[in-house]
Amino acid sequence: MRSARPPRPPEGVEEYVRAAGPRLLRFARSLTLHDADAEDLLQDTLVRLVVHWRRVERSEHPDRYVRRMMVNRFVSGRRLASARTVTSDALVEAAAPVTSAGDSAVEARLLADGMLAVLDPRSRAVLVLRYLEDQPDEVVADVVGISTGNVRVIAHRALARLRPLLVADEPVG
């Protein structure tokens, strides 16, 4: 018996994922702090992307729309059982892992030392978007689904929580 072939994604999805996949995977890695969790989060988001492609395509800022989908999945912590099935090999290949060659020293330290792990998912998303992705507060607010003022408050509190970890690791001398 032949297994059923999954349906092809809508036109334009594969091209979008080829272009945005590496950025989305790096973003997922920054949020989850674990490669396997990042891949799961990205795959869940790609499944939703295929389902909601027409909305994403019509959006004024498709990347922002997809990142918001990813942040919502991350913050909620839920995973759909149906998302465990690969929708298209081309989508998975298009979102191939990226190297950390472009990572800044701060990003590398925050990720390597696991400092972001002490933060709740929303605070982590705000810091990743604001500092590691270098997005303005208005974009962070839109992606996370909070007000611009809340972005500043959450970032301030998250940095206050991280500050003792950063200072404790500074070399003395």
C-alpha cells in the first residue's frame, strides 16, 4: 500500500520559507535556547504558516506576522499534535540551520550562558526582539501583542533580573 503524499503548500510559501527560514530558526533558537525546541517551534509555526498563508501574504509585514505567530506559540507553550507531521520536505530544507557566525558577543554570551532561561517566555521574547533582533519598541509591541509602554516595562524588569548574573560573571582585575 502506498502512503498518501501530503498536499503541496500554497504558492509562495516555499519561496518565503527559503528566504525567511534561517532568520526564523535563529529567532526560535533565541527564544527556546535549545536546538530541538527551536526546531519544534519553527515546525509548529510553519504548519500554521501554511494554513494561514493567505493572511500572511496579504499582511503589510509578513515577517512580523510570522514572528507574532511564533511568539504566541512560544508564550502559550502549547504544541499541536498535528504539527508533528512534516508538511513539506521543501519547507524543512528551506529553514535549514544557520551558523552563529553573525552572532554578536552579547548574543553569544546571553545564549551560551543560558541567562535568558531565567526569564518567563514573554520577557524573553521582548529582550530577544528588542536587543538581539534589534527591533524598535513598536515592532516588539506588535509582535508580542502588548503596548509600547509595556515593552519598556518588561524590558526594564527583565534586564534588572539579568543584571546580577552579568555582573557576577565579570572578571575581577
